[in-house]
Amino acid sequence: MARTVDWDDDGVITAIDQRALPAEFRVLRLGTVDALVAAIADLTIRGAPALGASGALGVALAARAHPGDPDRVRAEAERVAAVRPTAVNLRRGVERALRRLDDGTDAVVAEARAVLDEDEATNRRLSRRAADLLTELCPGRPLRLLTLCNSGALATVAWGTGLGAVRELAERGLVDEVLACETRPLLQGARLTVWELHEMGVAHRLCVDSAGASAIARGLVDAVVVGADRVAANGDAANKIGTYALACAAAQSGVPVVVVAPDSTVDHATASGADIVIEERAADEVRTVAGVPTTLPDTPVYNPAFDVTPARLLAAVVTEAATFRHGAWTVETPVPVP
């Protein structure tokens, strides 16, 4: 599969259009900051690591469009960084590329491409570490896993985070089945996670979001595995809306919840989940399904994109180089990738 986002030698960003899947696989060419901002806003590009890479690529676009005008580049970069406030990776990708601005356009482009190249190796390391932990928490058998939203290759440049750990476990022959929540209102689980699981050849079933807690209570789930858009210093994790409910159900049933995310998603400047800004999205995402109205047209809507799961409900947060368990971060040597 092509990279979720990439840089073309013609000076444009290529991006898999995640709105079109699973019906159609298509790659878009984004040649302006306006086009990139729109693609991030409408979820053509989504997933914290993919957003981080897109942030860096957006600065590269701006630097090429406005050579010799660093103030304009910085203003365009801020537009990119501000599109989705919850995912810390987006701003971090922008800031990383901006640090090379005084070195010239070529340096900015090189830095953005470095972000792309690092992503897959990072995700393979963290996925291996998460798979090791999951086999420690649930030893001696292939696992029945529950996931929400999409944390696979499509949420990153390549490989995946939460679903990357599933991929790693599957390669070890340690996945019995994955239960994928559909993830209303935009169905990232039904459209994207199921598509990725099918492509991987991993046994899976789709369930409505409200069935996840019941599946846990009925003993159908060994562990819940998700990604994250921001992790606070105290281990609280912001992820797709519905994660908190699953974590509450899992805690009640003694089922571990493991968050898998790159270290760039951990925001040590944010003390706790209470300090994380939660993005609220358009009302029509809830009032319609695939453009078809499902309620009265003027119905007021509450549509947060994310919720925050307290660290006390998580078995662990796993990055490529650290683990949050038992109330503290432990920094470890990253697992080498052959």
C-alpha cells in the first residue's frame, strides 16, 4: 500500500483519500496549503502520526510557495497547526519543520521527508513493544481484541499504532479475532479498520459502538487496544469518542486497555487530561449518515471528536521508547527493528 501521506518530487503532497474507502482507493495530490488544510479538516487525512507528518509537509509547501518570506511561511504554518487542536502531533510536525526555515526551502523539505521516513520504523518499534506487553497481560493463547476508530497504517505514514500492535501479534500467530467498533459518526472503524484487517487477512467482526461494552461483559474480549491523539504527562489519554466508555466497561470486567502511540503523542507540557482541548465537529456529521438525514434537520447536536480516559483505567500506554504503567513512566531501550 502507498504511504498514507507522502511528498512527491514535483513539490506536492500525495494523500490516500480516507473519505473514499472502502468503496474506492484513490490518492489525491495537494499542491497548496489551502488544499492541505481542507484535507485535514474534512478527514481526508486523519490519525495523529499522519497529521504530524502532514504538518511538516504543510510547512514544506508553504516554504516552496513563499521563498524569502519567512513571516508568510510561519503564518501559513499556523493555519495548518490550528486545524485540529486535540492531536498534538499536528503542531509538533509543523514546529519541527519550521525549525529549519532559516536554512532555506530545501532544508525544510528535507526535514519534512525525514518525518515520513522515521514514521514506519517508529511504529514498528512501538507495535512490537505493545505486542510483547499484551502477551504478558494475556499469556498463553491467541487473543480476542477489541478496537475503536482506526489506528492502523491509514492513521500513520505506514504500519500503524494500536492496529500496528494487532498486525505484529497476527504475524506471531497470536490473534484469534478482532472486534472492530464501527466508530460513529464517521465510521472510521467500519470503513477503515475493517478494510485494513481484511487486507491483513486477520479474522474480524464489526459491531456497533454500543455493543462494545456488552462484548467485554460477556467475556468475548481479552484486551482493548487503541491509539491516541494526545497523552498527558499523568498518562490520561485522549482518543476517539467512545474510548472512555469502553475503558469503564473493561475496568468493571478486569480486561486490560492498552493505548499504543508514538512518543510524539505524549505531551509532557499537559499535566492531565483535564487540560486537553476537545475538538467539537459539525452537527451534520451526526444528523446524517453518508449524507442521508436521520433526524430533524435543525436538531441540536453534541459532537465531540474525542474523550479522555483517565490513566487509572488503562493497563498501559506504550510508545516506542517508554511505557506508562502503575502511575509512572518507564523509559526503556527501543526494540530494534531487523
